[in-house]
Amino acid sequence: MDTTSAVAAAGPAAVVHTAHAAVLREEGRPLSLEEVELAELADDEVLVQIAGVGVCHTDISAAEGVVPLPLPAVLGHEGAGVVIAVGPRVRSLGVGDHVVLSYDFCGECRNCTTKTPAYCELFAPLNYFGERLDGTVTLRAGEEDIHGNWFGQSSFASLAIADERNAVRVPKDLPLHLLGPLGCGLQTGAGSVMNVLRPDEGDSLAVFGLGAVGLAAVMAGRAVNCGEIIAVDINPARLELARELGATHCIDPTQTSDLVWDVMNLVPNGVDCSFDAVGSNQVIRQALEILRSPGHCVTVGFRGLEHDITIDQGHLLLGRRLTGVIEGDADPRAFLPVLIELYRAGKFPFDRLIETFSLAQINDAIAASTSGAVIKPVIAFR
Ligand SMILES: [Zn+2]
Ligand SMILES: [Zn+2]
């Protein structure tokens, strides 16, 4: 356990948990390593000792100020760890359970009750506002409030408070410190293929952008027996890895004068499905133009809250669909077990994307992600 001490003067019920955390104090500045105190658990909350937490693009966007967030704050939303305490109304989890933390959702709105919690009506306040719905914060440093609750967890810390809802129990025989990215990036890529595009066996799939999200889409395409899987990226090492993970064709767009033409030569009537993890106007247009008629394109690449794109209506009118997706349309309680079974079967080897760092190296981990040197950095606590 981390540093947990009873405060004698406060009586036997009050136990103050302190954690090592990476705190964002100023946009665009390195995270600072600090000791923080965690609040007493609310009724439906659990306290998790973090074993590992992935660095996701959304953390980096928030650290750079692209996602508005009250500061100081603790980021991190791909946590995995062991439950060490539960609130009084928690029923489905107990001390000692291994959990992967995913995004938070209310569980009660129209979208949550129709199995699309990624579009929860309270998604923004539950995941982005840095406080509980009642306005209280979960973290303190001395007399200062620190904003937690980032994606219902703030897991760039040795301890995190999550909700019973967004803590998904996982088997204990798996490498817990590596599982966190299943809760966001990997779920986003694989879920977009398996829950939204839903290719039939033999269907073709094109994936633009081979970070963790895009490579998860490639692995998922292979796992559901797609035919041609076309991987597109400007990084030769990522193209090679995509080939090892299931891509049948690899294209470097800087090495061709007409990517759409190249794809049409590979799949003469166009691809059945395409997936954009880049988010640029040019890539979204290409991902739409290479589709057969009808065909389906999913876009997940996030470029900020205001980001206009221009597409040709003529391309859509051919029965094509363009769908924006959050978190792979996945209910993590149902989907993470699916991904774990694929991993066990050797069909979703996501651990090949991961390099581990210590918490003290978190700014190096972020830099390695930004530069592309590492596909999925994971902060491991040992
Ligand atoms: Zn909801
Ligand atoms: Zn994420």
C-alpha cells in the first residue's frame, strides 16, 4: 500500500489516504510530482491503488489546454489497480478486486439505459469538470483544492477515487499494470470496429493513423476476420507493426501522389469500412472517398472543440455514412471482458504497443507519446 495513516485526533473512522500524484498546475508546463490527500469516499465510490495508467492523447490535449479543465488538476484516465476501500453503498466490488477504470457515466439517463453510456447526458460534467456532480473535489494538497474526477478517476497518481460504475472488475491472473489502456484508447479503436462498423467476415477495412487507437482497430479487424486491412500512416515502423498485427496492405501517404487511387487499385469497388484516428480534413475526406457504395466511415481523431471539416456531399449521397464515435460506443462493463478474452486467445496483443515508465518519468512518457517514439506509454507503480 501507499502511505495511509490514521489521524488519531480525528477519531477511529477517519483515515487519510495520501498518494503520489502528477499535478497539472499550468497549461503547457510539465506535470509536477506532489503528495495529495484523497477525500473520504462518497457512497458509490471506490478507492483504487493504481498498478498502471496509460498516457492517452486526451490527457496530452488537456495538459496543453485544448480541453478546458480547472487547475490545478490530476489527469490520467487509463488506470488499472486494486480496490482497497469501498463506499457504503457499493455492492458489486470489494476490497482486493482487480479493476480497470474507464470513462464515467450516470447510469440513469436515456442513453445510459439504452446501452450507449458513452453518450451519457452527463458525460461532460462527469468526465471533464474536475469535481463531483455536487461540486466537491476529491483531492487536496495542504489547504489547496486539487481537481480530480478526470474521466471519473484522475489516475496519474498512486491512488485514485472512481465510481463503482466505471471500475470494471477483471481476472486476477492478468498483468494488471498493463491493462489500463483497455479502458480508453484500445476500447475506442476496437469498439469502433466491433460495435459501430461491424464488418462481416471478409469485408475490407482501411485504418488511417496508427497510434494505439488505430492499431487497436487493425487488431480488431483481424480478430473479426476482415479481408483486406489497409493501414495508412507516415511512420514506417508503425506500418511494419501494423503488418505484424494483421494489416494486409500498408500505405505511406507521403510516398504516393494519389492515395485514393492506390486504395481503389487494391480494392476495386472501394472498401467496406474506414476508420479515421487522425482527424484532419484531408484524412477524413480520403477515408470517405475510398468507400464503396454504400460504405461506412468512423472518425474518432479529436482536434479540439471547434474543428470545421469540409466534405463533398456527392460522396455521402452514395449511401455512405460518416459517424463520429466516442469510446468505441462501448459499455466498458460488457466490452472490456470481450477484449480480455481476445487478448487471452492471442488475437488482441495490445501489450506489444506498450512501454512502461515510472511516475517520476511521467513527463518523459508524455514527450515520448507526443514525438511518436512510444505508441502507448504506461506509468507503472511497483
Ligand atoms: Zn447517463
Ligand atoms: Zn483516452
